[in-house]
Amino acid sequence: MRSIWQLDDPLWFPPADEALDEPNGLLAVGGDLSAPRLIKAYRQGIFPWFSEEDPILWWSPAPRMVLIPRQIRIHRSLRKVLRGRSFHVTFDQAFEAVIHQCGALRQHREGTWITSQMKTAYSELHQQGYAHSVECWRDGELVGGLYGIALGRVFFGESMFSKATDASKVALASLCYHLDQCGYQLIDCQVHSEHLERLGAQEIDRALFLDYLSQEANEDTQNAWTTPSAFAGVPDQFPSSSRH
């Protein structure tokens, strides 16, 4: 029977494939949320997820939900919204506001894992150039967005929020187009959701996911992320396979 690993001070994680089957993906407890530990975790297919009253819990679920940027499904209704430019989209202009809104909406609905400790940790990653946000604005108000971690040519999605219809979808479509332009091939969506599945995400074997990380998110892989000074929007022809 597998047990949960207890992390101590050394910057170390057990292999992700030693995670529990039930609850799916639980691997370790303890450690800290320092930038070096978080970066090491993501490169090994591991992420933190815990409530305010819990110790730090580390996960690597199987299978893994991923989205290939060029395979996002932009349905006609969303295409119309993108074409109408009803939202102004920016990148890395309001990271702390985005993570705050992600946590606030989840706290209101079902409780949140985006604790004050998590906000501080990911804001530090943002300052170091690893964490990024996409913002959707309407009439100067932040009404949607998402944030995640960029390592090598993999983007690890963390959370999104929407205070206006389609705002988070516009943020995700904009992210996919930008990542495609930067040469990214994969977005880690962590666990299954019907919402993401409708947008083109799919589950893959954890071993396949870890193999991809070893090639595209290792320490020697140059970070492909660039923050656009201005975003012109998602062109009508992107992605060519999803025009339906």
C-alpha cells in the first residue's frame, strides 16, 4: 500500500508516479511554497493544492488533463465574440488582481485553495518572470482572466475567473493563440472538467505527460514566453481546425 511522502527541508520530491490512486494524485505533504520548490514541482508534474486549514499538499493526478493550443475549440458563438472585440485583452498587466478574483469567486461558490499563502507565492513567481496572467477588460473593469506558470515550452494553467459572459473563454482563446505564436505545444489543465473538455482539452496518460515535461520543461529548456506589449486579438483563422 502506498503512503504519502513527508517533505522536509531539502529541495526534493518523490517520483510523481508514486502518487496515490485514491485520492487520485495525492503524493506528498509538507515542505514550503518557495519559488525554487514550486518550479521544481511543476517540472516534475507536481502541483500544490490545499485548503486554508490543511497542510501543504502536493498532487500529480492520473490521467492528466491537457490542452494543445492549436486544438482549442472556438465555437461560432465564441468566434463572434472574439470578432466583435467586446473585451480588451492584456497580458501581465494585473496579475495580483487576477489571482485575487480567482480566489474570491471560488471562496464565494465552494471554498478556495487559493489561500493568502498561495497568492504570496505565485506573486513572487510572477515577479521572477515565471507566472503570467491574461486579463479581459470591459469599459476599464477587469471582468475575466486566468493565470499560470510558464516553464520551457509548457504552460501550467492554474485558475481562471469570469464576471461577464465568455470573458474567461476569451482569455483562454487569447492565451492559446499567444502560446502558439511563441512555440508552446501544451497547456497543463491538471484535472478533468467538462468545461475544458468542451473547449478541446483531453486526458492523457501521466507517464506520457511526464515524458513531455522531461523534454520541454527541464532546466536546460529556454523559456519561450514573451509578454506582448499590445495584443491585437485572436485572428479569424485560428485555429484552422476549429471553425465550426
